Amino acid sequence: MRLFLASGNRHKQKEVQEILKDYEVLIPKDLGIDFDPVETGESFYENSLIKARALWDLVHETVIADDSGICVEALNNAPGIYSARYAGPSYMKGYHDGHKITQEEQNICLIKQLNDTESENRNCFYVCSMVLLFNPQKFFIAQETFEGKLIKDINEQAGSGGFGYDPIVYLPEYKKTVAQLSADEKNKISHRGKALRQIATILNSIS
């Protein structure tokens, strides 16, 4: 059975495929489909459902969609759903013209913004809201979190695994950043890994 992942991100595709080993996980570009839905939701769940329904309209097959991001406690849980568009404190929801800065620049901006608050609270957490959609009226949702701490200095970033903000999120219990974890380690404890296992349980109970 094949599943469509509502994403253009090959890293996400790889993470999903590693857990859903019994399924063929495709992303739109694998079939030459142009896919870039406008995410107008006000929560991770709303955005994931928007993406799932948009892709189902194109493929009419089972779809998995997720919306995820990082939340920093001292920044009132920002950037949250705007994590991919975040461009510093003046552009928390991204630039008005849609231009995105590089991930390296995002990491630098986020560390600097937290340091400028002079808060001692460096706690942060990832959120992943995942939708398994069989058709627009039949779907399941799993939402999970993954806790860590932002490093204090951008020069402390480490690791070549993972993607996104992973090099700047430190896990005290592992004495590593998320980007320093092996794929197996990350899949066991990450927000996306935990949500995916719930989705896998649902898939296996239905198929």
C-alpha cells in the first residue's frame, strides 16, 4: 500500500518511511505534482488538516500530513506554527512578501532573540500534529511533543543529523543536540516519531 505525505521535504519523507516500513511513502514531487497549499490555520492541527485535504483532492489516495514547529517558553511559545517562516523578532510570522531566510539564519535569530530577553528559562519543545486522512470525511489525528533546551550560543550548535532547528536544541539527558542523535534515537523520542507510531497503530488496525 502506498501513502502520500503532504510535504516537499525529503527529510520528512525519510523519517516517515523509516517508521512506516510496510508502506511506500511518496511525496507530491515524486509524481511531478506541484503542491504548495496556503496554510491559513491558527494551530498545528488546522494546518495539517488543510495540507491533508489539499493533497487528497489531487491524488484521491490515503494521505499523511503533519504540521510541526518549535515553541520557546520564554517567547510565549513562539515561533510555533510560524517556525518555517520565522525571521526574527520583527518578523515572527515571516516577511510579508513570503521570502524565507535560511535555516542557519533562523537558528541565529532565535538564539539571539531568547538571549535578548535575558530570561534564564531556555526550555523549548517541538510539536507535531499529524493527520491520517482516508477521505475528507474520514481522518485521524495524533499530536505529540518533544522537549529540550535552546543552546546559549550559536557556536555551541552541533550535529549533522536531523534538520531545521535540531542543531540548536540540546537534550540534557543525552548530552547531545537533537542533530547529534542517530536516526533510530531520534525516531524513538521525537515529536514526529511518537505521532507516527500512533498513526501506524491506526493504519495497522484498519488495513
